[in-house]
Amino acid sequence: MNPVLDYLRQHEARFISELCDYVRFPSVSAQPQHQVDMRACADWLAQHARQIGLTAEVCPTAGHPVVVAHTPRQTGARRPHFLVYGHYDVQPPEPFELWKSPPFEPRIEGRSLFARGACDNKGQHLAHLNAVEAYLKTGTELPCDLTFVVEGEEEVGSSNLAAFLQQHRAEFDVDAVVISDTGMPARNLPALTYALRGLTALEVKLTGPSRDLHSGIFGGSLDNPAMALCQLLGQLRDRHGRVAVPGFYDDVVKLTPFERKQLARLPFNETAYRKFLGVPRLFGEEGYTAWEQRAARPTLEINGLTSGYQGEGSKTIVPAWASAKLTMRLVPNQDPRRIARLVTQRLKQLCPPTVRLEVKAGHDAEAYLFSPTSPAAQAALRALQTAFGREPVLLREGGSIPIVTDFKKILGVDTLLLGLALPDDNAHSPNEKFDLDNFTAGMRLGACLWPELVAAC
Amino acid sequence: MNPVLDYLRQHEARFISELCDYVRFPSVSAQPQHQVDMRACADWLAQHARQIGLTAEVCPTAGHPVVVAHTPRQTGARRPHFLVYGHYDVQPPEPFELWKSPPFEPRIEGRSLFARGACDNKGQHLAHLNAVEAYLKTGTELPCDLTFVVEGEEEVGSSNLAAFLQQHRAEFDVDAVVISDTGMPARNLPALTYALRGLTALEVKLTGPSRDLHSGIFGGSLDNPAMALCQLLGQLRDRHGRVAVPGFYDDVVKLTPFERKQLARLPFNETAYRKFLGVPRLFGEEGYTAWEQRAARPTLEINGLTSGYQGEGSKTIVPAWASAKLTMRLVPNQDPRRIARLVTQRLKQLCPPTVRLEVKAGHDAEAYLFSPTSPAAQAALRALQTAFGREPVLLREGGSIPIVTDFKKILGVDTLLLGLALPDDNAHSPNEKFDLDNFTAGMRLGACLWPELVAAC
């Protein structure tokens, strides 16, 4: 291992310079005017992979192309095979005026590299490629085969990735997926994210009179759909912060004492967190810490409310209808369809006969759980420990990452989420940066991970 | 009296023709392109009043002019003096395509005259002018002085009327105001409207986080302002349909058995009313009939709800804020300011500490009550009986008519509301019409009313 780590140390300056080249491409997948830049960026990456010794191709999709690169295959028995996922597309840089330096002209200040895409996600998957370069250039044998899949549509919903994976299933005959695209809870606190929440969306509409009615002439003799909606939705959460829908928690897998202990290790300062959110007081399900509430417990959120008159001043009407957008964040083992059904049933039970109820199911995503005590997780934790020289933490994330479910469904494998982004890296915001210490730690992670994983699996 | 009634009968055809002339003016106060038509319409009315023997003037205001016409004054002792109010402006005619004939080309079909403004309000105040003409042309002595005040801004809020009344207070030294601009509950059911509801408006806003937050990353650890708003507003109405605000009903004057008996005489078909509103079931305060609920009981209505994402599909956020527009309809003796204060206090009591509450007071209007057993009311009922040949009903109306409060406050007098509009007259809608039988009954009312009023007061 030492030659690999030595190589990474020796070539650090060049790696940083190459990352600068990479982030100069304004590869904004959402903006049609950057179509050419997208292609140029993909070509640069494939060319770079080839230069360091991989075979690489820019593969077309219905949208932006996917770069696929393989480490040199050995003849003989099948070796363990892992897929490293990343994305070369970036968020739009707007608003430009908030950037201290132009988003596609990388600027280094101390140990930070400022540029759109530096952290999300170019720097993170380039670190893995650098580690592979170190193996190949030092003649150190990689204990496994690696396939890099770097897509160009992550920031616009990865809409062509599932079809691409289906089509190339044979080529992606892997044992696990590794993604560095999540976050670390703090500097020097490396993390394995082992669970994600799922979600299911519903749209609820209550209709009363056939048109907005004069509240003076008619008000009092018919139900007000906006009031009915408030009373209906208000019953879906109790005063202990729990979702008041029978059966909602039935399939929730309890947090183990081990998991709660791990989550308790995460840094948390209530005052700082409250100020960061801007709320007068925190609120959540009783009996759980804020980290548990936001990452490991299911919720029911109202995302939007619409009814009647919303302009300046007032309009004295009984509105014809009122509607709400709901999403339920789900935890592992909760079935999105079942939850949507339970909430719909509850709404029907509670809805008064004075209005008409309509519930429309929206999109959903399954929660993800990867056993934090599994051999692969333990291997990843050891690699994080070596790479960062710090004891890593186990993290659950409250959001959903649909591609993780795609990998599970299409390739049948689990994903190790080993993110390198810091909370202040400004992903999706002006002045995005990547921490160069995390860049080099990420390279060391890419060096240490494969032997650990191969030994464990 | 007979010569007056005979005259009205003899000249009916001409009166209808003159009403046709009057409604040909597209006097749409809301639309600047009709400024010239507004002035022409006011001139026509003043000229017509002069022709039949009144003195008349088109008086400028900051907006559209007011037509003021006086019956010839007699020398000697002060006689009773009444003000007849009307408005020559009309609602916009749009949408044109829904009219069976052009809105400003009067069409007579059976006993209906179709035109914008026919019923609201040109036909109704013209009937009173026709009655005065009959007095003057037949040499019958009017037992009182009459002043007609016909404004041009009723459909846009009468915003210059109060100032105009202030300015001309001396000229309007009247004993009561008479307005024919309300409705009759049904054909052949003449009505005296003796009470109006008031209102007070509030805007409620709950603010949570300083910006919309990702519901995956943060949801569960902070309150959702939209949910908090639903739970807050939902507590303002109990399951008996009563407003759940302490003190809300304290000042409500109970309906007398006489009033309830009168309201019970009004025609009501639950199925037809429910279908007319388009609701699956009626709903209102327990213990009161629909007529009582909509006309004589106070309410709290949500007029609008706004929060978070309202577009297509879903956006997985905890919205930064949620707001609602409320109006409370009030009944006589409820003080709008006090009610606004009570509701605000209740909101403050109920608001959880997890969100910030902001309540903004909007406009308000006092309720109006004119004793239905007073001599003037009894006189008006007798005149209605004679004019229509049917027993009149006593009506309360759920809406507010701010000018009635203006007359009370500025001139210190009560208003008799003797409306001639039928429920199917389509005021404010396409195919507005005026019933010609009500037009002639209105003229007879204008003939019979003054002797009755003078005798009673």
C-alpha cells in the first residue's frame, strides 16, 4: 500500500491542477446552451481515464452521455468487481453576482478550491480515479476490477440512468457500488451513510360549492373547504409530533441501541442548529433526538397549501376548493404504496360529508438501509479510519437518493455512501468549494477501500 | 292616491321605453374607456329629472359624478324629508359571449327586460322617479320633500360617497334614507331588509424557518408552518359549527321569536338550495335554520390559504411560512374591532412556540339593524303590501352595504331597504334582467311609501 499512498502524496499538486482543468468545463446539464460543454467535459474525463490506464468510453443516452471506464481486466478467475458512481454535470451557477470569483474559473484559497462542481461531484469521483492511477502507475496490483460510471444528468433527475443500467447490465456485473457524493457531518469526521429515507407524495383536494361564493350572502350555511382542509390535515399529526395515521409506524424498523449510540456521536449544538434553520424553537417526534428525527424517523409534511384568494387585501368569499401537497418521508421497511394507502384511508375516514375529497398519488421512493454492521460496512469504516486518521461515524441521511434504489433494483447490489462534502461546501449554492484535505483523504480512501472490501466480502 | 296610480298605469309603456334609453348607456364605472359614457348617463338622468319637474344637478366628485335631484320645495314649515339613493353605474358586462343579446341593447321577452344595469340599479331607482313624476304631473301633493342621490361608483366601492355626503350635509337634512337595491326572496314576496351583517378581516401568517427547507434533510426536526397553520385555524371552529373564540358571541343580540317567525316564513327548499350551491351537504351552526345561519348569525370564514409550493407535481420542502385570509361576518351589536382583537388574542394563545405569528387587521364594517317593529318599518311594510298586493316579509341580509353605515354615521339616519331584485335577475352576471312587474310594483311602492312614512314618523 505504501507505494500507492506515496504516489498520491507526490503527485498532489498535479491532481489539484487536473481537478482545476475538470471544473473549468461549465457542464450545466439543465441549460441547453451548455450541450457542447457537457460533451467536451465527458470527452475530457474519458481521455483522462485512458491516459492513466483505463479503457473508457463516452456512451450516448437519450440525454447527456455517460462516461464508462474499466480498469484493465485480468484473465482467469472472476475477481471481485465494484462500480464507482459519480456525475460530471453540475448545478447551474446562477446567481452569478453572489460568486466571489467566476464559477468556472477555479480559485484556490488556503486549502479550499472554489468552483462550481468542485465538491458536487467532480472532486469526489476524481479522487477515486487518482487512487486507481496510483495503483496502475506504481504497478501495485488492484485486488479487484473497477468500473467507473460517471453520468451527466444527476442534477436533472438521472432520468436516463436506469435505462442505461438495464441496457448494460452484463457489463455491470458488480458486487457493490461505491459513491462519494454525500456529506460528512463535520471536518475530520468521516462518515459512512448507511440509510436513506424514502418518500411518498399525495395531493389532497377538498371541493365545496361549485364556485367561489359571496361569504356574506351564503357564508354560515355551508362548510368552508379551506376550514375543512385545515381541520382534516390538522388531525394527521398529534401533539407528540407523531403522524396520527393508524398503521403508519407498523413496519418501521426500530433503531438499534448501536445505531442510536452512533447517531448520538454526531456533533449537535441545539442553539446553533436552531439559528441555522431560523426557527424560534425546534420541534419533532417526542423521544428522539434531532438527528434521529430528521434522518431515521418517518414524517408527514405539508409542502404547499392553496385555496381561494391569495392576492393583496381581502376577497370575501367561501372558496370553492382547497388543496394541499403532502409528502411522507419514510424509513427502511415502510412501503411507500402502503403508506400512501393508509394516509388516503385516514383522510377518507376523517373527511366530513360537507365537502368532496379527492386524493391523487404522486411519485414515491423506497427508503434504503445497508446494515452498518455488515462486513462491507465494517471494511468501509476501516478504510475511512485509515484515510482520515480519525474514527468515522455512521450516518443516516434524511433525503432520498433514487439512484441507490436503481442500483439495488437493477444490479441487485448495495451501495456504500462515502461522502467527502463538508456542510459549508456550498453544494448547489454560490461559492461552491471542495476541501483539498478531503480531496487527498478521498484519494487515500480510494486507495485503502478496495483491499478492505475484497478481504471482507 | 288614485290619480297617481292611474297615471303610473297609463304611462307604463313610456316608462319602460325610458328605462330602455337609460340602460343603453354603458356606464361601467370600473372601465376607464367608459368615462364619457358615465358622464353622458349622469347627464341623461339629471335631464330626465328636470323634465319631470325636479331640480337636478350633476355634481363632481374625485371620481364619477353624483346626480342630485330635489322635488320642488314648499315655503313654510319644514316638511319631512327623505333621501332616495341609487346608482347609475353598472358592473362590467364581460364575458360578452355568455349574453344572449348585447348587454347594452335592451331586449324585452315576456315581462323581462334584459340589459346590464336593468335591475342593478337603474330600473329600481327609476321606478321611484316615475312615482314622483306621477305626483307632480297629476298635481297630487307630495306629503314630504324628496332628494334623489344617484351615484356613479357603487360598483367600485362608493369610495367618494362618504366625502360627498359630508360636504353636502346641510342639503341632506333628511329623516330617513330609502334604497331599492336589495333583493326579494322570491317573486310575489316583497321584502323589507331590516338588518345587514358587518365584517372584520384579518390576515394570519405563521413563519417557521428562514427559507424553504429540504424536507428530507431537515424534515422532522422542526415544525411545519403549513401544518401549524392548519392546526391553529382548525381550532377556531368547533364541531357544532360555532366560532371557537372566547367572547365571540358575547355581544350578539338574540333573534327575537318574532324575527325567527318572520325568517321562517321565507321560502326554503333544502335540496334546491344545496344544488344551487353545489355542495354535497349543507353545514352551519347547530340550532339555526339556513336563513338564520347566512343572514343573522356571525361566522368565521377562511377566504384564502397560501403556503409553499403550489405548482404542478411536488416539491419536497418544509415551507418557510404559511398564511391565511380570514373574515368574520358580524351581526348587530358586535363591534368589528373588538372581534378582531378577540380572534387575534385567541390565535396568540393557541399558536405554538415553534413558529412566529403575525396578525394583520384588514378592513371592517359594522352590522346594521333597523327595528322591524318601528313605526317606519311598519309604514314601509304597509306600502309594500299595497304596491304588491301581497303580504311582505322581513328579511335580514348576510352581506354588508357600507353606504348604509355611512348614512347612519354622516347623516344620522336609518335606511329602509326595499329591494325589487329577484334571485334570478342575474345581477353582476351575464343576461341581467329586470322584472317588469316588479318595475311597476316598484313605481306603486314609490307612490304609496311617502304618505305612509309621513303618517308614521
